[in-house]
Amino acid sequence: MAADFQNLQHRSEREKAQAKEFAITRFAKDLLDTLDVLSLALKSVPPESRHNSEENPRLVELYKGVELTEKQLLHTLAQHGVKPYNPLGEPFDANRHEALYSAPAPEGKAAGVVIDVQKIGYTIGVRTLRAPQVGVSSDSSPHAS
């Protein structure tokens, strides 16, 4: 009888944890588009203008504000087990990556490697929340099929 009660408690705790993770997963997925927009905003400012407050102080302030917002959102997601995943340089894995295109492998590089990341991916725990969208190196020899 005590063993049955203990099993019921463990199962209940497991189901509660799964329900919480499911709720966080849906909410986190919804926030990924916001992170993408913040990332695009940061990339749109030329590197030489990001910290040159003499040239355009308002742009520098805006850049810093967007950067802090992105960092805070990433920190908050990390507190709930959501982490960014950037596979640049890793071997392509169709189970973990979404290939958008392939291009000839750069000189001295192997085929089948992630050479560009268009959108970083995110994981929650050990599961993929969103696969990174990547470019993959291909065999550049004239006999490649």
C-alpha cells in the first residue's frame, strides 16, 4: 500500500514537471520570433557605428538598449532551461539542423559542415525547441553528384 502511494506521488510529480515544461516550451517558442527581430536590429547597425558616440550618440544609445533587451530576454529564457544553439563549424546533422542551402566547401574545409547560420537554434533541456537554419558545405569537385 505504501509503495503504491509512493509510486502515485512520483508519477504525479513527473506529470506536473512535464506539464510545466510543456507550458514553458510553447511560451518560449513564441518569444523566439522576438529574439530574431532583436538580432536583426543589432546586425543592421554597422560595427563601426555601434560604439562611436561622437558620430551618432543616439544610434549608440539605441544599439545598447536593444543589446541589453536581447541579453535580458536570453537570460530569462536560460533560467527556464532555454539556451541558444549555434552549430557553426559542426558537421551537418539532419536531425538537429535545418539546411537552407548548400555551397561549395571553402578551400581546405570538408563537405557536410555547417558554414553559415541564418537563424540560430534553441534547445530546452536536451530537446530541440527550434532547429538552427543553416548553410552546408558541399563537395566542390567537378565529379560531385
